[in-house]
Amino acid sequence: MSETVPAAGAAPRLVLATHNAHKVRELREILRPLLPGLHASDVVGAGDVGAEPPVEDGVTFAENALIKARALAAATGLPAVADDSGLCVDVLGGAPGVFSARWSGRHGDDLANLELLLAQLAEVPAQHRAAHFACAAALVTPSGTEIVEEGTMPGVLLTAPRGDGGFGYDPILQPAGENRSAAELTAEEKNAISHRGKAFRALAPHIVAALR
Amino acid sequence: MSETVPAAGAAPRLVLATHNAHKVRELREILRPLLPGLHASDVVGAGDVGAEPPVEDGVTFAENALIKARALAAATGLPAVADDSGLCVDVLGGAPGVFSARWSGRHGDDLANLELLLAQLAEVPAQHRAAHFACAAALVTPSGTEIVEEGTMPGVLLTAPRGDGGFGYDPILQPAGENRSAAELTAEEKNAISHRGKAFRALAPHIVAALR
């Protein structure tokens, strides 16, 4: 699933607790400029080390990020980073929230998830369509350090998907100050303002310290 | 849809703003003991007077109840009562809430709605399954009186439907202090503790005053 295969003999130094290839790529792009000495092979996804994801039964993004990072640090003996992200809709009291990836009842079906959300909110007028993406990023080291940082990207929900970039609910959220959906931004533009970008930039100094 | 057909020539005195036969029956059962002089033909549903439901685009139960009662009072020239009810799940920040009836994307498909909710919450453990039914009941008179009363029925979400009674999400909510689902209660038991029963008993004195 990952686009990067570690070179033979190269031992990873940091594991990202995700099996989602989109997320591995996005997180590498965020980390790379902050860790200039880091090689691509230093950072791998859980799939690259054969780690299975734990049950994410937390009820907050921070709980789920910690559940995933703890499990992966324990399984690999390496510093592990995990994020948990989702879409929070004001008029739904913050839902889908931690249930974003399984909103349609089938985990990871992005199109079904966003189409269901649009159908649920079909009659909600523009002034009540405020929403934000939220991300909690956690670092857990084998020695027991645990750090969580959070970030948000506020915006409004569109009434139909727009754009081919990004993933998840990106095609139906228009970030504040933008006239494009999150799926119409370049990866660089999105990382600069995204919930995940903010959370990972806040976590980066702690990751650097853990890799020293 | 209604089980009661007004006698020829009997003019209704109060209109319930619903096309849902279950709700007409439940509301009549709640109102009857509180209004001893009332005949069945005095209270009819919107369907019995040929009134079409308005778009319910409020974002609270009270807003939707008032939207429905205002439209029906204006259309019929009679005092109109409407309720808006839904299921509020703590871990979803109060959702489905006003979106309860269209949770699956298709309005009024009770089974699809509750099955989707169970799938979304499949990994949520018992201690995080608190939920409540909520109801806002509104009275609007042609002379401009507007009253809203609210009621709740707290409980916990089950992991599978139980019981054949009730409607909506009744099979998956176990009211506090009960070992049965709301769909396993008799209509009388349910009305005694239900959100709708509480809201309508609070509204009843105002209805009596409006009919004098």
C-alpha cells in the first residue's frame, strides 16, 4: 500500500500507525522539511512492519491516536506516531467525529460516508453548515513518553462533492477563506492549513527529540 | 393512515401536525385522559384535513415543532399541535437529533436508520452508550399563541434491536431503570415515561385553555 519500500538493510526509526497509504504520504510530506536529516526509509507505515491495527474504541480523537501509537510502539519497540482525524459538523454536535471513517456503517468507504452525510444534511441551509476537520497526533516512545497535539481546519460543508484531490471528506469541506474544497487544494496548500498539518507541526519538535 | 375517521359533520377542534399514524395514535392516547370532554373526532391528524407537511429545516426540536404547528394553524384556522422528536446519542454530541428520521439518508426508514446507527457505534462500549429520546411539543393557535414544552427519556443504546412495539429507534433504546427496550413496553408504560408523554402532559393545560 505504501509508495516507499525501505532499502534492504535500512532499519526504520519511526513508525506511523496507519495502514492508509494516503495518510502515510501526507504525513511524510509534513515531517520531511521538519526533520532534514531523515531518510524516507526512516519513516514507515504500520503495514510496512506487518503490524496490525488495534480496535479504535476511544470516543475522542486523542484517545484513538494514543490507542494506536501505544499498540505500535509496543509491537515494534520503536517510537510510534499515530493520528486520528475526522470531520466535526456543528449542527450534528461534532459528529461524525471519531466515527467519520465508518459513518456509512462500512469502514473506509469515503464516497458512501460523504454521500450519507450530504443526504442527512440535505435540508440544512448554508448558515447552519459550519464544520471543521480535527486531528489529534500522538507520539508514544518505548520508554513511555506520551505526547498528544491537536489541530483543526474550520470551514463550511458544501452540498455536493468538488475536486479529485485529498481523501475522506475533503471534497465536501470548503476551508474558511477558500473558494475551493479541500479536495481542490494542492497537497502543499492543504498541508499548510490542514488540521493534520497543524497537529503534526506541533508534534514535530517532540518527534525530533525522540529520534535524537 | 389514521385509525379514527371523524363522524360525518363532526368538525375537528384541534389538528395534530403529523402524517405519521403511529404518532397520531400515541398523541391521542396521551391527550385523552387529560381532556375528558374531548371526542376522538375532535382531534385529527394533518392527513385527515388534507394538509401537506412543510419543510422541517430547523436545527432544534423546538424550531421544527413550531414550523409544523405554525403551518398547520395557518392552513386550517384551527389550534395546531406539533411535536418533533428524536434520539440524541451522547457520544455523537446529541446526533442524530433533528436528523433522526432521515439518518440513513432516506426519510422515515426506521429499520435502515437504526441499523446504520448500530453499525456506526459498533465498537462503542457499554459505558459510552448513554442516549436519550427528546421531544418538543408546540401549540400554535390562529390568534398567535405559541407554546413549546420539552421532555426527555434517558437510557442506554442496545447493540441489537429488541421488541416489536413502538416505532423509530424504540427497539434499540433501553430506558433508564428498565431491563426492556422501549419497543418492549406497552403503549401505556411507554407514555408514562416517554419524552413525548412528558412534553405533551406539560403542553396539555395550554391545549385545554386554547379549546375553551
